[in-house]
Amino acid sequence: MSDSYGGPQDLGPEPVEEPEPQVPAEPSYDPSGPAPLGVERTPTGNADVDSRLARLGDADHLATDGHIEVYEDVHRGLRDALTALDARPGPPVPSPAGSPSSSSSPSSSYDNRS
């Protein structure tokens, strides 16, 4: 019987773990803190629209969780302003029968020609 234990097998040198490269720490950033965007607002000439656009500046002084209220208010106001621009006056109100304006219609003037 042969006992052939040669000891531990030689696997070469043990692997050496290299340290992770040091990444510079990012500056602390509070995503919910107020941060002005610095967006320039050009007047449109419509006072109602301009006042709504100026209201967007209020979001610059609020935390991000407060922006939605400002955006919804501005959106609602702009939608109302557009609706007002689209409003057209209705057709003229018909005059009551027998009034002087009803007898001067074009068809009656042709009927009374000599």
C-alpha cells in the first residue's frame, strides 16, 4: 500500500486584493432644498398671462415638494386665460316680432318695389 500524500497542492501565491480606488466624495446636495432655476421670463403683452408666468418664480423659493402647488395654480390660470381668449360672443339676440327693425328685412324691400 502506498501512501502518496504530497502535502498541499501548490496553487501559486495567494491573490492580493487591491483596494478600491478612492472616489472623491460628492458635495452634499439636498434635492428638496430651494434652488432658483434662473429661467428668464419674457413678457407676452397679455397682463393675465404675464402675471401667471411671474407666479412661476414663487417655486424658486420653495422646496421641490411645494412646486406642484405652484405649477397647478399657474396651469389652471393659463388654461382659464386661453379659454377666455377663445370665448366668442354669441349670435345677436333676435328682436321681438312686430318691431320696426323686423319690417326692414331685405325680402320685404324687394316685395314692395314699384
